[in-house]
Amino acid sequence: MKLHYHPLSGHSHRARLFISLLGVPHELVEVDLKVGAHKQPDFLALNPFGQVPVLEDKDVVVSDSNAILVYLAKKHGRTDWLPEEAGAAAAVQRWLSVAANEIANGPAAARLVTVFGSKHNPEEVIAKAHALLQKLETHLTSRDWLVGDTPTIADVAVYSYVSHAPEGNVDLSGYPAIKAHLARIEALPGFVPFVATPVGLAAVETAA
């Protein structure tokens, strides 16, 4: 099993984190985004959208980080991470949608500005990030995990970009429930950290 990834991509880390939490043997293949390796014919043959991550499992190729989470959970029969019961499965899917929308357009986009120099409006995406974080904080105030009593792929899906939101100048200090949730994920056996980038508020925190 090969995971094509980039170390500074939160989508890549999402997939790398889960495969590590499962303890599944795999090979990491770094895709050099700076030189445009993701736009070369060999990579586009794996993912025509030219995006990381991509999972190769023999003759099965899965692109999109959330799809990779679902694939790994299903392949390994991990109903603890992806429940079969309809209500719980729907609740997990809801958070995967949040990861692909509100998180991508909020904390992830804010981080793109500082880490990759994207042209997003910083004030706009930071405001979107806080709107999402306020909802997430409320949800986590009375529970340890996003769905049910144990971690699921929903928790994995939101972790990377939320944990590194300060890199995009999104302050997490006012969200104690979220910070506690991130710490619980980081305490899980098999956890692998997302490479830290000293930019934005993260640079201030590093210097403090």
C-alpha cells in the first residue's frame, strides 16, 4: 500500500494519520508540489485532478482524503472508526462534509495564505474559520468525540487543519473544548504529528 502525499498538506496528513492509527503497513511517497510533480502525466494517471493525497492499494487507487478514510475503515472492517448503524454513519458523514466545506473554506484556506501564499482574502477566511470553530466548540462542550463515545474518522477528518489553524492566524485560545479534543486525538496510539510551520500566530507561539 502506497500513500502519495505532501508533508505540508493537511489533506495528506489526514490520510497519513488514519493509516498510522490503524497500524497498516504502508509506503510514503512524497509528491514534490513545488516542482509541479502533481501535474505530471504519471501522477495525473493516478488522480486526474492533480491533488494529493492518493492511496494505491494494489490495483485500487483512491484519491480524496475523506474517501481514503472511508476506504481504509471499510477495507479493514473497522466499524469502530466508521459505524455501520445508520444514524451514526450519517453523523460521521456530516462531519466529513464539514471537513470538505467549512473547514476547507475556513481554517484550511487561512493557512493556505500564510503557508502557500494563496490569494484568499485573509479577513474573510479567518472569519469563516471562527464561525466554524464556534459551532465545533459548542458541539464538543458536552462530549469527548464528534460522534458517539469513541473516536471515528470524523475526528480524524477535522484534526489536521483545526490543530494548525494558528498557522493561518486563527486563534484557538478561546476554544477550550476544541483544544481538549485535539489533545485526545494526539494521545491515541499510532498518532503522527502534522509538520509544524512557524507562520502566523504559530510563529508567535513558537517564540513565546
